[in-house]
Amino acid sequence: MVWQFFNRKKASTFDENVRAAREAGGGISLPVQDTRAAIEELSQVVKNDPEAVEIYLALGSLYRSQGEIERAIQIRNSLIVRPGLDRKFKARAWFELGRDFRRAGFLDRADKAFLEARSLGQDPTAIHQEMARLAAERGDFEKAADSYGQLNLPLPQAHYLVRLALDRFSEGNNSQAHRALRHAIRAYPGAVEAWLEQIVQAYKTGNATKVADILGQALEHVAPDLRFVLFEGLFLAANRAETAKQTSFGEENEWSRVCNDEKLVNAILPIIERQDPDVLLLYYGAMFLLRLEDLENAQSWLEKALMLQSDFWMARLELFELSRNDQTLTPFYKEQLSFFTGRARKVRRFFCRRCGLKRDQLFFNCPRCRSWHSIAFRTDISE
């Protein structure tokens, strides 16, 4: 195998606006730190000055951030029914009440609260963003994508077009599904979830050449720090196909026509070799080689990954596994090693660059802080 990783020019064809697009998600980040002390202090101020509407509104938001939705709702309602309350404050109270209801899962009530806030003059853009989120939470992904498009927020627009495509695939309407994926990439060329779904669909048809072609295009457009998502997603798809084959008892299913591992690996490894040196791409290349039980080449790829980052714990774990069979160990020692390596494999590999949330599954919108495309791989186990 020919290696040309360490003398290549850096590619720069991915979307130059990726940073701005990530910031344009429209979600409000929840505070990570404890806000209990602030809540108690503001509560005392409000008791002493019942007319402090701004503080009242802030207090309600603090309650919501702590998950105390009922108390937040009580605060909004107490403002709404206050005689003589300024129209702009009443509009804000209705708006925050809508956000409280949405957080609690009362989507119909949230809808009505936002409409009331709009009628009172609340910022229409803020209302539009909340209505877009409501559509997404209801599962109306077409409406959500359209709303985010009108707001000129291409990243969430693309994300919900992908969600729409998944719905269409499940319904058997493949032509509309592929159309939605193409629309997602046009809207936001760096949409890693759209490229990944195109790759998985090509894999399901058994077309390894098409997989490689789409993967090559995706690597040109997706931000470098998100490219690992493409390989993780494809690797998971290959695992799902293998599981489906073992449990289908010969019956036809959506994974029945996938390309075999040898064709897949032979198609994607040259794509990886053409990229700039990247520790995660080398790691995933090794993992695909392990599917073929090509231990020698897998070891070589893992060693090259460690040349780029010596403390990359996943590469070291796989190299350790490859060398275990060559060691003479007592049964007790083998049992202990198996226990610790098994525990190490359960360490959550992904985290959010914005808030630090750790997960063992891919995510495109952080479940905690709602940041878009903030996922990262924990190459250093201390991260």
C-alpha cells in the first residue's frame, strides 16, 4: 500500500462559512453551571419590589433553565394578569410562557402563547424561530426546514431536510427522499448529516464505487473537524448490515443488498490516502481493515495514527488488542485485561465542544446546549 500522507497540500474547499452557520442555529444555550444561588437572590429582590418586571422575567427564565417549569409558568401568568402591565412586557411574558410550554412538551399551548405574543408586538423573528422549533418537535420536518430557510439559517434547514428524507425513505418514497437530501446539500454544503445519509443509501444499494464517489465529494465540503462523522456513520451502517444478516434468517430487508466488506474497504481506503494526514481518518481506515481481518495493514494504519498523536487512546487500545494473542499470560491476568479493555471500550467517545456533554452516539445538535455541529471525538481520554 502506498503512503503519501505527510507531503500533501492542505485542501481548503469546504464551506468557508461553516463557523457562522454553526452559530446561526437559533437555539438558546442553557447555562451549564448551577444557577440556584442566582435564583434565590432574585427571589428576594422580587419579594421586596413586586414591580420589578424585568427581574421577574429573568427569574422565570432561571427556573426554566433548572427544569422547574411549573414555577416558571406561574411567574409568567402572574405578569400576564397584572393590571396595567405595559404592552411590551406582556408580549415578553407571553413569549417566555410559550418557551416554558415548549420546554414542558405542551406544544399546542406553546403555539397559542407565541401567537398571543406576536399579536402584542413581540419580535417577529424570535417568534418565527420558536415556531420553527415547534414544527421540528412536532415532527413536521418539512415545515421546520422551510421556516429555517426563511430565517436564512441554512444549517438547521439542511438538518431538517435530512430528517424529512429519513421519513420519506421509511415510507418507501425514495425519489422524494433523495430530492430532500440534494436540497439539504444545496442549502448548506457542509451538512455532514446529508452527506452521510447519501453515503449510507449508496451502501445499501451495494454500489461501492458510488459510496467512494460521494465520500470524496463530502470530504471536500464538510469541515475537517467533522469528517470523522462520515466514517463513524458508515462503520455503524456496516455493523447494522452484519447484524441484520445474522438475524434475518434469509428474509429480505433494507440491508440485504449492501456491498460486501472487501469491495467497500477497497473503495474507501484510497479516498482516505488522498487526504491530508488525519489521526481519525487513519483510525477509521484501520477499523475497516479489521473488518477484513487484515491485521498487518490495520496495525500499520494504527501506528501511523499514533505518529500523528501519540496519546490517541483508541488507537493504542486497538494495537493492544492486536498484540494480546502474542503474549503469554496467565488465565487470571487475561481475565483482568479483558475486563479493563471491555470497560475502556464503553468510554463515551464523543463530546460537545461548546458545553462538554459526553455521548457514545453521534449527534448533530447538542442535546444539552443546542449547539449545531459541535460534536468532537475524544482523541485524548482526559477531554
